[in-house]
Amino acid sequence: MSPPGEGWSAWPAPAKINLFLRILGRRPDGYHDLQTVFQLLDWGDTVHLRPRPDGRVHRVQAQGYTVPEDQDLVVRAARLLASAGNTSQGVDISVEKRIPLGGGFGGGSSDAATVLVALDRLWGLGLGEDVLAGLALKLGADVPVFVRGRSAWAEGVGERLTPMELPEAAYLLVDSGVSVPTAELFQTPDLTRDAPPATIAGYVSGSVSGNAFEPVLRRRSEVVEATLQALSQLGPAALTGTGGGCFVRFGTRGQAAAALSRLPPGLRGWVAEGVSLSPLHRALAQHPG
């Protein structure tokens, strides 16, 4: 639902899951080289935008949304875009949250990417995908994949992307409620950081799987362990990203919905389908400008 008043437009900010994630090593700059597959989903947040002429970037506070405004990636994204585009325009921003915070589903990164992509259109900047992806990387390693809007094989810190046409699938998503700062997890001594490089062909053949953070979080959190154990009764359960979000893959939405109905009490779940092209980019193609 749009905030009160006229002039608002609504833009999708889809969630993602990591179908596998491995860490190849630590870089000289302190970051890590990794490999993963980002699967974009047809479910997520909605970002509402209303351009304003005074250069101010203002976030309309949403109920239950506790991120301080100056730390919010959507505000930082709008300010970064205004600076890069040398524009004096401003914007009101309201985020309709569905993606749980800190779950590894990419909510904050996707919201920021939606601001970059949609505001580039609304402000008439025309910076283009490559420039926007470069700005996105300054906000976070997961932001570029949402800017480019295609499910992808990712390398580097997650910014080197090769689009992939993944098999049709539906997912049962579950938020364990456990959130550990990503930087803290990357510093964990028992994290495997020297995995051998994988290939796209290896992934497609089914010989590449797993998430390097899953055994770490299983040991650190009884809740994550219990959630994955419960989900394993419904199918092959896996962790996404570095949060406490978990998922099980199914062939159809009906199968995923049936599994959702069998979810043990106390677990919060959703059903979403994988998409090759982001709902944001589909919306962009339908928006004049």
C-alpha cells in the first residue's frame, strides 16, 4: 500500500537465496573471494518513491522498521545516486518490508538496488546499468546482482556476475530469527576459507553444493540447527547467505505450498518461485520514461 498523498510510484525489491556458497580465500584487502549462485525470487519488499524538487532525501518511517535513517541503505543509495548524477532533485522513500532483516535473503541490498535503478529512471539521469552496478558495490557486495536483475553465478566478493538460466523451482523459505553480523561470521576461526574453485559446469551437474556458513551457524545457534533439522523432514534443507534464513527447493509451487502446510508450529515460512529476470526489471520495462 502506498503512503498517503499523491505522486508515489511502487517498485519491487525481490529477495534472493544463495543456492550454494563457498569461500576460496582471504584477499589482501581483508575481504574474501567467494563463489555462489544468486537465485532471484518473485517475492520481496516494495519500495515506494516520490521525487521532490528540493534535493532532500527523506525516508518515511514504516511501522516495525527500526533501522536509523542515516544508516539505512535506501537513504545512502539515494544520496549516492544524487551525487553521481550531479542532480539537485530529492525523493521521499517508504519501504514496505516483507523480507526479514538479517535473514540472508538480501532485503536491505535489494531495497538499495531498487532505489538506484528506479530513481535513475524517475530523476531522468540515464546513468546506465554498469555505472549503477559500480555505485551498488559501494553499498554492499550483494547489491550489484539486484541492480543487474538476473539470477547469476557470482565470483570475487559477489560482484563478478554471469547470468544463469536456472531450472524452474519453487522454494519454501523459513526465517529462523537468528541474525549474526556478516563481518563477524567472516572472522570466525572455524570458517572454511580454502575451498577449491568450482565451475558453472560442476554446479549444473550437481557436484557443487553447500554453504560455508552453514556448519558455523549450526554450531553457534541451536535455533538454526533445530530449524534445519525440522526442514530436513520436508526435503533437502539449506542455509542462504550469512543469515539464519533457510530454504527447501521443490519442483512446483504446489509442492512448496504443501510443505508449508506441514511446517512445525512456531516456524514462520513463505513460498516463492525462482525467476531469471528480476520483477524490478519487469516493472521498469512497463514504466514510461
